[in-house]
Amino acid sequence: MLIRHLEDCEKIIAGDRTILREPLHPDKMDVAIRYSLAHAVVKPGDASQSHALKTSEVYYILAGEGEMHIGEETANVHAGHTVYIPPNATQYIRNTGTDDLAFLCIVDPAWRFEDETVHA
């Protein structure tokens, strides 16, 4: 049985500038999954850097509120929302609230550095 506490996962600043912890990744631990699972935080007033993944991604908003940008579309999101991001879609999320915007990121197949393009 594998159980990981979020605080036990290394905190990093991702290429898109989110604060990230990665509880599950098949390349980093012995788990029989195709996807990766990360916990991300965007501080109030901040936004992730515009980026695109070659793979599909799902955000599940845990706390806070924000503005999700995918391609030319924009939508307000808050706790309980699930957002599907298609492969190769330019995306970013902005925290429009006063609290941390926290969300889970599920990438399938699992996230790899070479599959992400961060835009300047």
C-alpha cells in the first residue's frame, strides 16, 4: 500500500511558475499507472505562465477562485470545478481571489519535461 502525505512531497516551482508537489509519478516511484498527479498552488494576484503540453491534462480545483484560459476561451473557476485541457492547448490560470488557488493536475500520459512548452 502506498500512501503519501502532501507535506512529504518535495515542493518545487514548476516551469509555469506554479508551486508544485507531485504525490504520484510513474517515473519517480514504483506505481503501475500511466498518469501523473500533482498538487499546484497559485498565490493571490499571480498566474501560471502560459504553456502547452503535448498530452491531455485535467485540473480539479480544490480551493480558491480563478480565471482559466485555454486557447481563446476564458472561464471563471472555483472549488469543485473540473477543467479538461486538450493536448497542445495553450493554457494558464490566474488567481482572482484573496486566498491561495489550489488544484490537482492529472496528466495522461504522465508529465515529462520534453512534453511541455512554456511561452514567454
